[in-house]
Amino acid sequence: MLAMSTDAQQVEDALDALLAEHDPSSQGYEEFRGHQYDAGLAWVQYPKGYGGMGLAPQLQKIVNKRLHEAGAPPTNPSQFFMYLAGPTVVTHGDDAVKERFLRPMFTGEEKWCQLFSEPGAGSDFAGLGTKAIKDGDEWIVNGQKVWNTLAHIADFGMLVTRTDPNVRKHRGMTYFALDMKADGVDVQPLRQITGEAEFNEVFMTDVRVPDAHRIGAEGEGWRAALTTLMNERTAIGGSGGGNRAPQRGSGPIAYLMDVFTKGGHVNSPAERDKVMKLWTRAEVLRLTNMRAAQAAKSGNPGPEGSVGKAVMAILNQDISETAVDLQGMAGQIDYDYTFRRPESTDLTGSSIGYAFLRARANTIEGGTTEVMKNILGEQVLGLPGEPRVDKDVPWIDVPRG
């Protein structure tokens, strides 16, 4: 308890010094966040010199609270992927990689996207086939990625490639930071049911990637990717992001409660019972996510984050469907199918109509619900894994359709 108190005081002292010299309400967004990074208050659990102080991640809530009270704006939603790329870079990158990418990632000067899924691999991420061939101090990359959120505004992408096809599929993968403006990178929109093209597909043709942009050791891309995926699932599930505990009744359930209380019609006992159960499920999820966040002592979540992601995906769909149903015929309006390319990602949006359509993706993005259940069964509950006949087969010999 004494050590935690001392560490908390260290954070408070750093905040006092930062705010004495820099006013977040008057300085520019990127400028102030640069000072915050340099003070070790970007991610307090990161090492000194890389935006952190080497302390417990739970102390970040002190930073968030103080800066919010001082007038600092929240993190720009277009920077969502720093919650995935940052932990991966700091965990697996060498000092040069951390020095190059972490600061501009936090300030927002460089935005990121994720380049994992492929048309031919489906949910089998380890089956990816995008090739990277070593050529001196560079790698030549050819392949295609799909469902790449905000790739159209990204400066860098978290790219996992196949660098050795002659070993089993979980080996021979290498992780890179891909310059999204490099020659040979082609980003094409994927229009969704919401009308947005938040998702993209990315084609890479003879793209040259410096070896200096490799994140982790050659052939160790699977390990680095797991860090990204665990942070992604926790962020999507509700306990990642800005390290702020969500308030009771916030998020998608707030939309449903608004419809329920202001809908202008008499709610039946059956409707009240259904809404009550959904509110209870939402509260259980909120508390579960808070517990999972507290358990992430090193700053990187474990497989428990998959629980929140799987539950959130189904719950969001149930909530939005109920909200539409409660509106009766009014639930058939308030949909905008206009083609547009958003500058940020939003899992729920600001309207019931949008939330209803956008929730369709929740059970797919960040790993399908079926994959989440497998992770829960095997890594949390300790159940036997599903038979994997290709586990020890070289990737090049694995049959593909």
C-alpha cells in the first residue's frame, strides 16, 4: 500500500509540473500531448523515455482525471489504433522503433490502422499469405488485406506478413509498421450497410518496407500480433481505450433507456422485463471489464479481454434490436445510407438507427464470437482445445481452397 501511495504521489508531482508549464485548454492538441508524452504521462506503465514512468497502469486514471479537469480534450477518436499499436511497439519493438513511433502516435501526428485479416485466411489469422521477402535492408511485400478500419486516413499500418513459408503457420510470420503512403500501397473503400466506408481493403504490390520498421524479431510476428489482438479485444469490449472506467448506464444501453423512458407509449410488462434484463447484462459487462482492466498488471490484457469482447458484440445487437422494436413504425426511419468516408471509428454512433446497423459488425471485428468462445474455453476455463490437424505442418503444405 505504501509503494502504491508513493507511486501515486510521483504521478501527482509530474502532473503538477506539467500543468504549471503547459495549459491544455489553450495549447494546441498535438503540442500539449507532446509535452504530456515527454513528462511520462502518456502511458504511465511504459518505460521512462517512451511516454511512461514504469508504474502500474491503474495509475493512468489519475492522469486522465487531472487532465480532464484542467481542460484537456479527450483523445481524438481517429487515434483509436494507438491503443493497439502502442502496446505492441513498446512490448516487442527495439529502442529505435519505440523512439521512432510512440511519440507521434500519441500526439496524433501519425495515425495508425490494422492490417491483419486476409480474404483467403478468414478467421484463421495464422493462415495469412501476404509475402515479405528480404532484400538487403528492406523487405518486398506483396499481398492483400481486408476489413481495414480507417486505413484511408492512416499514416502507418500494423502489418503481419509471411516471411518463411517452410515452417508451421504460427512461425515464419513477421510484424512491420507499413508506411501507408509508400509506393505500391493501394487503399480501396468497402461500403457498409450504414453507408460508410469505414472499412477498406489494402493491396500491396512490391512495397518496400525498411527492416528498421520491423516490430519484433523476424519470424516472431505471431507473438507480437497476440499483443495487438488482446488489446484490440479489450478496447472493443469496453475496458481499453482511454483507461477511464465507463459510467453506469452509459454506452449503448443509454440509447435503449432513452427510448424506453421517452418513447411516448405505454410499455408492457414484457417490454419492461426485457429492458431490465438488458440493463442488467450491460451492468455485468461493465463491471467485468473493470475487473479485467484491474487484472492487467503489466498493461497488456490477457485472454480475459476476449470475454468482454464476445459479450459486448451480442449485447449490442440485442440492445439495438430492442430499441428499434420499441419505437414501432418510427423505428423504420432515421437511417442514412449516404456514401461517406469517416475520419473516426464509432462502434455505436449517435442514433438508434446507426447503432442497429453498425452492431452487425461487432460479432466479426476483432475476432469472431466463435473465436472468442474458443479462447475463453481453452485459455480461461482450461478446456481441451479443438483438434488442429495442421498445427505442425509447414504453412506451404497446408491445403488451401
